[in-house]
Amino acid sequence: MNRIKRALVSVSDKTGIIEFAQQLVAKEIEVISTGGTHQLLKAAGIPVIGMSEVTGFPEIMDGRVKTLHPKVHGGLLAVRDLPTHRQQMEANGIEEIDLVVVNLYPFAQTIAKPNVSYEEAIENIDIGGPSMVRSAAKNHRFVTVVVDPADYQNIAGEITTRGETTLQTREYLAAKAFSHTASYDSLIAQYLNNRMDNSFPEQLTVTYQKKSSLRYGENPHQQAAFYQETLVTDGLIASAKQLHGKELSYNNINDANAALAIVNEFQEPVVVAVKHMNPCGVGMGETIEEAYQKAYEADPVSIFGGIVATNQVVTKEVALQMKKLFLEIILAPHFEADALEILREKKNLRLMELGKATQSKGNSIITVGGGVLVQEADLHQVSRDDCQVVTDHKPTQEEWEQLLFGFKVVKHVKSNAIVLVKENRTVGVGAGQMNRIGAARIAIGQAGELVTGAVLASDAFFPMPDTVEEAAKAGVTAIIQPGGSIRDQESIEAANRLGLAMVFTGVRHFKH
């Protein structure tokens, strides 16, 4: 039987620790503690033994060295049914430690502070804490380790009932403890690598915290969960505040993230409607009401059951329009009180408040069989000065505005991608096709009569002039594309022959 007789308690997060320690003492468990935890427990009237009394050695170097001692780690690591270990414990005056209650210096909270110094960050790297946690977790056949205050009551209940914890509980807690220290070390590594601008270290360590379990993944037969960065910032889907509606699904989160990526391309009032990770309508206007109307008119069929995001406050007026449709999610920096009241009438509509919009600047990570692909996020934005006019016909001022609008949108459409734009809204989107002319034909077909006078944006170069010819035949007046094909000249000559303006950006935006 592994009856718990001695506990070592040393926590930075002191939530619930007094009550838990009182429960331990009530079961006649001896409590050892250090530093601030020792002072807190003592002030609460809890009998507590100082670490120096156990080790016979003072805490030194401003508390940096206090638990790194054989009388601590021997008491944690001893294999208790091994005679040689028991003999060595007796010979060296080492007593068993049965329960370790430790959480670590607040490194994450420290580096999240504005203008935190490097010295302060380093001082908040815990050494003794992870060492005790790892020792206890390794020896979980005999030792219980607790790193999360949320587990206190379950542990107290088992101790009260049994005098010990079950092996199953100790195995669960050991796995949780190693996850805890691994995450802690990963965050330190990330901090130091970021400080050195080392985006692609030889060993990639990343850490995320579980935000929620999901009902299922992309399909009902797939299990899923949502994890967020330890230091997630405002304005991102992971930090959005849900004001109304049922819980988010895996596909909701994916689509919402895609919508926000497009919204963040614009300073002007914009509304983006997304379906299956692709924009079905993007509208820009002087007001959110105008932008929403344009986004809706871009594709009034596909927006049904879609996700809408904006960089503007949702007003009562636009809420009345949005309420007419079945939408899955509306994302915005803020909702006026009247708008919230109107939209909350739709029971299942999810309303997500973002605060200030923010670009996600971290690396993109995609899993592949046996590994991951890591790349910088595609945050590149093209201005008019970056572009080269390659045709005899030059874009008008209006065409320039629409070309740049279209290139911002096509960047976020699955490749091969073609987007048609007119009067500050998309009129046709061709996404995810195996050839570029196919994407162009889909966009042109969707635009219908609105294609006349529209401009065309392409995420990558034209391998042959057929897309130019198709666009001209439909009524497109100007094209923006990266250029870079060995057959660029054929496309340029076709544009000149057919009277189109064409500009090269020199930047490709594949999105697979």
C-alpha cells in the first residue's frame, strides 16, 4: 500500500492551495514547503516543515538552489520495493516523499508583460520545480504528482477514501506532469529562439493549451479538439469571445480563421463571407452597411449557411440585414447593444467578438506523414508601386483600385485561383481547380453579365495565353497576376491584341 504520509508543496499559482493543504493535514499528512508557499501556509495556521529542515542545507543564491538535494530527490526517486534503495535511504537519512504538489514559476505570464526585460524573463525560468515534478512523475508507481489546482479535489477525495491514490490516477497525473514540463520548456525555447530570430531551429518545439473539446472534426467520425497558443493575442480566432450561439465546430473554426485572414488585408470597411475555406463574397464600402450589401450581392446563394467577418462594429442597421439570412457565425471587433439584441433572436447563430483585428504572425505548420512542413505566414501585401504594367494599355485609376482589391482576395482563395472584381466587390470566384483556365471559366460563369468591365486577379502566372483570351472574350478589361512564366510574352501579346491592361506583381500567392 502506498499510503501518503509526506507531501512536498511548492506552488507559484496558489489557487486553492490553503484548502488543499488543510485537507492533507486533516489526514495526518506531513507537509514540507519552500519560500512563499511555506510562508502562506504557516500564516494560515497550517503546520509546515521548511525545506532547510529536511535537507539540513540553507536556501542559497536568492532561492535558486533549495530543492536540488539528495534528501529531496532521493525521497522521490527511490524504488521502494528494492532493498538496495531502502538501505541507501536509511544510510543517508532520506525519508520518502509520497506526494508532490508543484506548479512552476510564471514564465508565460512574465514574457507576456509589455517591455519585460531579458533578465526578468530568465529569472522566471524554474529549475527546481520541473526537477521535482519529473522525479515524482518518473516514480509514479509510488509517488503522486499534482501540477494543476483543478486536480486538488479529486486527489483529496481519493486520499480521504483510501489513504492513497490509485495507480491509474498516478499514471494519469504523471502524463499530465510530463506534458506540463514539456510545454514549459518548449515555451522557453520558443522565447529564446524568437529573441535570436531563429525561426527554423534544428529541433522544433511548439506548445499549445487545450481550449476546448469539439463534438467532432471535419467529419462526424473524426474526433477533434481546439488548442491555442500559450500567449495568444487579441483579434485572433483563438482569443475571440463568444457572445451567443452554440459551440463552435471544427469547420466553423477553420472557416472563421480563413475569413479573418482576408479581413486583415483591408484598412477600409470590409465584409467577407466564407464557405468551405474560400471567400464567396467580399465587399468594401464607406460603411459596414454598404460593405455587407456588396458582399451579399457577390454571391447571394453561397453566403447561405456561411461565415461573415468584418473589421467594423456591427450596427443595428446591418444586424437587421444579417438576420434575414441563415449564417453560422458573425465575427466583428464589437457589436452594438441593439445589434446584439437583434442577432440573439437567432438561437444558434454564433456571435464572436474579436477586439482589435490582428494578423497572425506565427509560422504556418502543416502535418504530413511522419513530419510537418513549416513556413512563414504569407503576410506579403502588394502596393501599386510594386507592380509593373507590361501592356500597351495602362489601367485607369478605377481599374488600379479594383486590381489591388482583387489581388488581396485571390491570395486567400485555394489554388488554382481566379477572382473577378467590380465596383469594390467580388463578382466571380474560381477556386481550387487543377488548371487555371478552368478556374477562370468558373469565375466568369459565376459573374454572368457582371463580368463586363470587371478586372481579373490570378494567384499565379499564366502558363499560356488562354486565360487572357477567355477573359477578354467575356468582357474583362484589366488583369493582375504575378508573372514569371517562360511564356509571359505570349500572354502580354494576347492582352495587347485584345486591348486589355495587364500588370505583374512579381509575387505568387499559392494556397493549397
